[in-house]
Amino acid sequence: MIASLFRHRLFTRAAFVCLLYALISLILIFTSSTQVLGINAFIKPFKFGVSAFILFLTFSWYFNFVPRRLHKSFQLFAWVNIAVMAFELSWIFIQAYRGTLSHFNISSAFEGIMFGVMGLSIAISTAWTLLLFKWTFASDFRINPGILWALRFGILLFVIFAFTGFIMGANRSHTVGAQDGGPGLFLLNWSLNHGDIRISHFFGLHALQILPFLSHLFKLRARSSFVLSLLYGLSCAALLYLALSGKPPF
């Protein structure tokens, strides 16, 4: 069943490598005392590993609907995304092991360069995802109309809110109104007292999974799926507005 649902072998294999990465990070959370900003250093690799696992499985599922004439283009898309994520996950793990920041770190010329390269590579792979949006309008891209509109909105929100990372990069912080590292939600560590751009970033990125899943779960027709997706996007925008205003949504 897994093979029929997630048909792209490269993305599926990469997904389970990311899952292994996350499991190793999870073990280290309980066995390592190394901390960054007051929390265990390996929580961040764990979260990124799980997120990459889910993303790659989503792309593998998407491949079910890609017309055969576009398979080579999709394969190139896969290699670029996997290469970018391999670089990012490796650097995040190395910095966690060293007990220092991977993002917003310009404490040395080398770390500043690495942070810049991470941002540029993620920007390229994210912008490339718009190609998947374009393909959903092909006449031979066959999928349930309700899920189709959810997928279209999911891709757009993924791209838009991925670029909120540049707001965080420009501020060299994800917290608005205070320094990073204050009281936060369990595991996610979203700020409880101040604005946190990571919240809208998270829900925007995972619109790619949440919206098609909800459309499938509730068997939504195209119009209902469109309305739900629009409301979800507005909610993500509201979360970003709250964060930039320095206010938590809790």
C-alpha cells in the first residue's frame, strides 16, 4: 500500500532517511546535555527531520498525478530538493553537536557564509515548487477537484510562507519583541509571551499536507475546498500579523 501511495522512489527513500535522522536526533535529546538558547540542542534537528520526512512523502504522493511527459522534470526537481535538504540537515546537526546556532549565526565569517548559502539554496528549491503549481492546471493532471484546489492553495501557501524565513533572517531572530530563547510551547518552543514568526511559517509550510488531507477527509467539493483553503490562508496571514506585532496567538 505504501508503494502505491508514494510512488516516487527517490523521494520516498529520502523521506525515510530523514526519518532515521529524526530518530537519531530524538535519541540524542534524551542522552545529550548540550543546549542552545536554553533548550536541548537536538530538538531542532529532530523537528527539521520530521518536517523533511513529511515534505518528501508529500512530493512522492504528488508524483501519482504527474503526467508521464513531465517525469524527467520532476526527477530533476527531486534531486535539487534532496540535495538542498541534505545540506541543510547536515549543517543543523553539526551545529547542534557543537552546541551553537545554525540559523542567524554570523559569529564567524565561515558561519555567516554557511547561513547565507542555506538561505540561497532554500530560496531556489522553494521557488522551484511553483512548477508543481503550474502542473496542476495541465489537462492530464488528474485528481479529485476538491483535492486539486486544496493542493493548489497548499503549494502557494507553502511558497509564500517559506519566504517568511527571510524576515527571520533579516532580523536574525524568529521572536519579535524579545530575544530568542524565552519561555515556549513544549517541543515546538514557540514563544508564549511575544510574537513568533515560526508559527505562521509552520502552518504556511504544512498547508501542503493539511489542506489536501482535510479535503479528502471531509470529501469536499471544489467550491468548499476553495473556501476552506482561502480561510486557512487568511488565518496564516493573521498569525504572521500577530507575530510582527509582537503578540503571541495563545
